[in-house]
Amino acid sequence: MTDKIRSKGRPRGQGAGISLYREIADRIASQIRDGVYPVGASLPPEAELATSFSVGRQTIRDAVRMLVLDGLVLRRPGDRTRVIATARQRTFSQTIASFDQWFNFPSAAVRRIVSSANITADEALTRTIHCQFGAALFRLRTIRSVQEEFPLAMMDIYMPPRFAGITKLPDHTEAPIHEQIERLYGELIQDVDVEMIAAISNDEHQELLRVRPGTPVMISVRRFFSATREPLLVTVSTYPNDRSVCKMHYKREAI
């Protein structure tokens, strides 16, 4: 009952492996939605799935792990993998009740640097982050993820080139960027402007966040200022619509 996926002609290497097990996970998820494997039923053993899809058992294990993360199946040692839902359940929840929580990701979310470069602000970037056209900026492109195969957000970080030295700090990929700027350069963040934008994923989002064309995304633009309103940092974070939930709690001051 399982469709075979041919791996012939697929390039070797990690990228190809990730693409293949994701393809298999999508096929099995489709079969779960179609009732081939209804809720309460068990998936076939790894060896049988590996034969059906003409792949190795490790690829099947990786595909099943994706289904577990999606909340579609439950896997327990010594037991069969059982279907527990027909629709994807996976989201990442963050509750915010303070300034620091709003501008920091939870410690479980790891930041990975994709690229870094000195750039010049073009018209599109000027509109997005409200900087001067032609401004010299240092850009870090990063991915936040709970696990490598589960990217939560893509974050482009823009700052004056004089702050590029933060990339040499030993905790650079762990500590919040604005805290690193304050610590290394003595620049105090006084004000933050936040703008939320609803959009559709572009080619870069699809590649780095592993989403399909047309996926709705939420873009958060955060602009950090000194006490004199000098722009010190801008972050542009893109969140796929179905991967994270942000909850806020505010307490009114006594009046």
C-alpha cells in the first residue's frame, strides 16, 4: 500500500538525505490523512517500510522521527509506532511577560549562523527596516531551531559595521545580540520599536525554513535604539504560520 520513492539519480550527501526522508515523511503523512493508516493503527515495521520505499532503515527512522515531531504518530521502545492524529500538531509556544522575554528566544531554541556580510541598504531593505538608503550595514543571517530539522524562525540581524566584533565572542550564538552589543561596546538599549507584518513566504524563506511556496509567514521587525534614538540594531524575524505560538501577559499598574 506504500508508494515507492526512487532514490536513483539523487545526489549523495546530507542535503540529499534530508530531502529524501522528508519526502517519505510527507508521503506517509498523506496516507494517514487519507485513512490508509487511521488513528489507532500501527505503521508497518521499519524493515517493511524500507523495502516499500526502496531506502535504508536509517532513512525510515529519520522520516518517522519527523512524523513524531509533527504529532502524527507515537513511538515507544519495544512497541509499534501508532498513529495518534491525522493533522499536524507541532507548534512551539513561548509565553511573554517581560521586556527580556519578548526580545530573547527561550534557551531551548538554538541560533545557527547561515551567513554574514557587509552590505549596502537598497530600496527594499530601506522600506523594511526604515534605515537610510545606501547605509553601510553588517548583516547576520541566522536560523533559530529547537532541533536541526525543525527551524522555528529565520532572523536577519542588521547593525553598524563597528559592531561586527560580536561574532568573535565565545557565546555569540547563545546570548541575545542586543545584550552582546551592550556588553562589548557599552551601548545601552533604551527603546525598541516593533512592527508585525503578515506576508507570504519567498524563495529564501522556502529554502531556509523548509516551507512550501505560498506558506503564510509572520515577520517581526524590531528596531533597537540608544537613549538618543541612535539606531543600534535591527532584527527581521520570519515565522512560519504553523510552527510557533507567542502568548503575552500584561499586568496593569495601580491607578
